[in-house]
Amino acid sequence: MQEIASWCSYECGLLPIYSYYIIGNSESISDVSDGNYFLEVIGLSWVTSFSEGARIQVRVQPRASRNEITGIRGDCLRIKLTAPPVDGEANKRLTKFLGQVLRCGSGRIKIARGATGRCKLLEITGVTEDEVRRLVGDCCQKRV
């Protein structure tokens, strides 16, 4: 089975929106009429698992009045940060803030994609997808 990701350039730059699994013999996916394979489409959410932990898709709003998680819109976790988007300050603040929310060190959070844009794909090692969902939910409930 071969996995191919489809990328979305809407709002958040290049972030995966679907994974396609090609099952069977295929030389290309341009012609599906030969019946040798089929595509299984799986939608991705804002948090997914990978071998070492969890991946989170975030959309950051820098220069906000306070650091906070504002919710989920589409397939991105929306986060407001007080830091300006200059010289990596917002990225540093993002990893520190999420490290506090997820109860892990900021060193366990890596920006896999989108270091210079507002939309980012983060990889957090040592934390499961379920833990991320629970801790982010707890953070949002305390604020309300």
C-alpha cells in the first residue's frame, strides 16, 4: 500500500488535507478506470499521530493581547500569541506556550513545516493524539 498526500493551499499554505492510499498495482493515479486499484480517502484533523508522538496543524495570530488557544477552525488549531513575527520570536513563544499547555518541554516541539508563515505543522514527541486533545480541551475549558 502506498500513501500519497494531497496538499491544500487555501488559507494555511501547504498542509495535508487528505491521505490517499493506493491499493493494488498502479503505475500512476491519473487513470482510475483500469480497475487494478482504488483510492481510499481519509480526512485529516488538526491533530494526528505519527511514530514518535503527535502532529498538530496550527494557525498563529502574532501580536495579540495575550497568549491563548482560540479554538479550532477548519483543520487548524488557532492560537493567539503576544510575540511579534520577527526573528523567530513568535515561533519561540509558540513552542513555549504549547509546551506549557501540553505539559512537555518546548524542546519536544518541532516546527516541521511553516516556520516563516502563520500556518504551521508541529511535531510533538512523547505525547499521544488523545493526550493532545484532552490537554487542549482542558486549556480551553479553564479559560471559559
